[in-house]
Amino acid sequence: MEKTGAQQTNRTVATAAGVGGCVQKAYDFLETGEDDLEINMYGEVVQSIPVDFWTGKQIDGMFISEKDFLADLDKYREKSRITVRINSVGGDLYAGMAIANRLKELKADIVTIADALCASAAVSIYQAGSKRKLYAGSQIMIHEPSCRLYGRYDVQGIKKVSRQLEAGKKSLIESYRERTGRTAEELEQMITGDCWMTGAEAVAEGFADEVIEGEVTTEVTEDNKTVISNGICFPAEAFYSMPRHLKVHRDHVENGILPDQNKLKEGGEVLMTKNELMEKYPDLFNEIRSEAKEETRAAVDKAVKAERTRIQNIDEIAGQVGDEAMVREAKFGENPMDASQLALAALKKQSQLGSDFLRNMKEDAESSKAEEVTPTPNSGTKSQEEQEMQDIMDGAALIIGKKEGE
């Protein structure tokens, strides 16, 4: 049995806040093998992240930005097998078609799976799969392009918008016709209003190829304001109508946030053992384990590099240290040193050797009793007058050729 998207993509740690605070990641890429890639798309498809009108800052939400997504997808274009899991309310028509066309250009064998809700622009992405799978409880919804108008429009402006919508409608019908085998007329009739299909109905209508085993849930709150698809909150205002068979979510949902998510938002903790995490969130467990392995490998590489640098630095000053035993101890002893520590230790040792040498000299001198030895007395020093007389006599003797002292 294949795992459902809820098992595949629910995260206790996420990077984006959803509708009304629902915490989930809009999309991610997971390498499941050397040539295998799994893409999880759980969010609203947009051309770019919307910004707040007043502040100009990006709005928090589960947005699958066309630009960001395609940039990330480009990193994996050499993969041979790609599985795309979709749980999306849809969004921008042209953003959805751009993503679908890029997927079709890849050399990979692409399988698309409608995890729970696949609506509007998300259906175009779903159709990019060479094999399109879904669950019996999955919901496929198609409709014709629509838009919201803001500001002031005259007749020509309205006609221009109408032509744009008509062009989008033709493109949409053509993309559906290629995969479903239905006529343009049949498809135009289907997309008038909201056309909802369950798993078996989507296969019968040509929008899917295979129903697979697995449990998924798509519900709507009692006030019809929020659609909850595999635990993900979407605004119900995205749809003109709701299918009658859609289950009503009876639990209280505050501002589009599920009770469990409210607890998390308030700072509560969800504790589980390693085995519980592995069983309930196998992909999250594998992702955490993979990240841990990467961090461990990086730490080992850093430690090896640091050790090599330490040894090299010691070798550079080994000649100045001049003590092989001391150098060896610094490298591989119980208390290894770096080069600066070794140099300081060598200086201290040399200082100690100098002190020992001076102390030994003093002890040798004391033991030899050299201080007790007195110099031999001499005849004393001549006075200046006597020295002058002696110099005259020595000079006269030299003149007459007598030897000194005669």
C-alpha cells in the first residue's frame, strides 16, 4: 500500500504559516534514491508571494511560488524518476501551467499523485504526470478561469479582461483534452461552474489513470469557511460550490486553525519517543536522521582537517625545539599540544635548563674552595720618580749597547 500524502508531508517543524495560522510547509523536495525524487506540493499556486497592500511585506502562507519552485526544480533536472504529491486548492492558472510545462520537459518518468484535494490550477500540474494516481477519497475539482477585479474599469477594460479569460479558458481546455481524450465541447461543459470528482469518477472522466489504496480525508467546517484536506486548512472562498458528499468537520476550528495546531501555536509540546516518531512520521524521521548524518560527517571532516593542520604546524617548529621526545609527546601524547603550546613549553624547558646550569656552576665553585686561594705577593709598584729614572737608565744602556740590567 502506498503511503498517503499526509504521512509523507506532515511536519512538526515547518517554514511557512498557512491560512489563519495553519503551520505547514508549502512544498519540499526529498531525494529518495540516487535517481529518485519526491516533490510534495501542499499549498496555493501563485506566480509570486503576495504582499500586504499597506506594508509591502510578504504575506505568510502556504504559497507555492512559480519562480521559487522552478528554480528549485532545476537543481534536480537530471533525476530519472520523479513523484509529485499534490494537496492544493489551486491558484493562478498560468503559474500552474508553467510548472506543468516545465515538468513535462524533464527527461524523468513523472508520476503525479493527488493526495487529497487537487483543485483548479493544481489539476494542470497533476496532468503533467505520465502516470496519474489518486485515492478513492481524493477530490479533483476543475472550473473555468476567473478573476477578481479591483479599481475602476470602463467597457474596453472589461472587454480586455474578458478576452484574457477566454484565452485562458481555451488553453486550459486544450491541456485537458490532450490527457483526457474528451472533446473540447465536453470539457467546456464540465468546467462551467465547479466540477467535483472523486477518485473513481476522475478515472472514468479521463483525469486520472489509477486509484490506489490509502486513506485520505477532505472535510469542510460547519460554517463553510474552511476546507480541511489531510489536516491542511484552505479557505473555502476559493470555490464557488462544495460537493454534497464532502464530510463536515465537527470539531471547533478557530480562525482556520485546527485544535492541535492551536496548542502548538500557544507553545504546547508534543512529545514522542524515537520509535513513535519513526512509525508516525517515517519520512520526517529519515530526514532528521539524514541531516544528523550530514552534520556528523561535516564535524568529522572539520576535526580531521584541524588535526592535520595541528601536526603540520608542529612539524614546522620541530627544528627549533630540538627535542624529538618533546615533539613526539606534543603530537601523540596523552595531553596533545598545538604549535603555540609546544613553543611555550620548549621555552620554559630552556629557561629551566639555564637556571640549572648556573646553579651547578655555583655549586662547583663552592666545592672547589677557589675563593680561599690568595694571589702571590709582588714587589710592589715603583713611584713615578723611580720609574722615570729606570727608563733613563734603560735608554742609556740601549745606546751604549749594554744589556738591560747591566
